[in-house]
Amino acid sequence: MSTSDAVDQTGTGAYDPAQPPVPAPGRSEGGASGERLVLFTDAVTAISITLLILPLIDLVPEAVSNHQQASEVFTGHLDQIWSFLLSFAVIANIWREHHRTFSSVARVTRSLMVWNMGWLLSVVVLPLPTEMIGAFGRNRFVAAFYYTALLASMVCRLAMLRILKTTPGLLDEDGQEPGKLQESYTESYVNVLLLVLALVLALAAPVLQYYSLLLLVLPRRAFLRGRRDR
């Protein structure tokens, strides 16, 4: 920067208290940007989804100590493998939805950060009921625990979408398509209702446990079909 650029209009170069400093773009009052929050969230989610495989890795030395065949690591632990694949798909899907939500967020507020931490808590907890599914099978308490953790993540996402929808200045206007946020909010609201229905079905009919999660596919397909029609 040249000397002339540093001099203000009065030619003195002194600080003018009448003109407050302009905050850096993409930052909130607390100094956190949307990009930093996304990076932190992605890192925690990656750790959580990686933890899912650790119980399966522990099956290998267990099989060796029990003098089992290598194939029995899979054939003898189908419940654990099923629960791992289920939770991997669940965490990957809710992370994708979270990433879609924050793709146009330029800055964050305290309330948005609090709800995001709640969302992270629900994701970090998921490996626990996942391991319990493999250990206890079709158990109502385990199913209720699993569905409650998933419901908490969806409620937190719904709250974050509402904050983004009602608080001006949080979104990058250049990257936000018109109506996309409202569509995501409506889809998230429907997903919360469908997950409550899925929980009721899972508790009423144990044979439907975790298969009732397929209900969550319906809103996404409906919105995609409606977008193609438009």
C-alpha cells in the first residue's frame, strides 16, 4: 500500500472515531465464519463415522484367540455388520444434508452455533446405539435410543434452517438460489414428522425396526420430482 493510500481525506492519516471499523466479510460478531464452522463440523463428523468401524476391527483378534475361521468374522457377526452399514449410511446422509444447509452460510450467530453443537452431539452419540444394535439385536430400548439420537439431529437441523430463514445477512446472496432455503426447511420439517412416525412403527412392530427409516426417502423423492416438474 502506498503512502497516499494510507492518508485519509483530511490528509492527516489519523483515525476517525466517527467511522467505525468495517468487520471482515463472512464473520459474525463473535469472530466465527461459516466456513470455519463447516470445517470443524466436517472434522467431528469424520471422526464419528470412523469410530463405527472400530468394533468390527476388534472382532479380528477375538476370532484369532477363539481359533475361529477367517470367514466367521463376517458370518458370526452379521448384526454388527448390519448396524455398521446402517449408521454409516445414516451419518453420511445427515452430513450431506448439513453440508447442503451450510453451503451458502457466510457468517454465524451464537444461536446458530449452539444448535450446530447440538447437531454434532447427536452425531457423536450415534456410534453408541450402533454398537448396542449389534449386541442386543431388535431391542425396543436400543431402537428408541437410536431413533432419539437421529431425531435430535433432525430437530437441530430444522432449528438451524429456521434461523437462516428468519435472520437476514447470514447467507451469501450470490450462492443462495431463490426458494432453495424454504424448500430445505419444508423438507426438514416433513422429515421430523416422518421420523416420529418411524419411531412409533419401530416400537409397535419390532420386525420393522430400522426398516421404517426408509420413510425418510419419500420427502426427498417428492421434492426432486416437484423440482423437475417446475
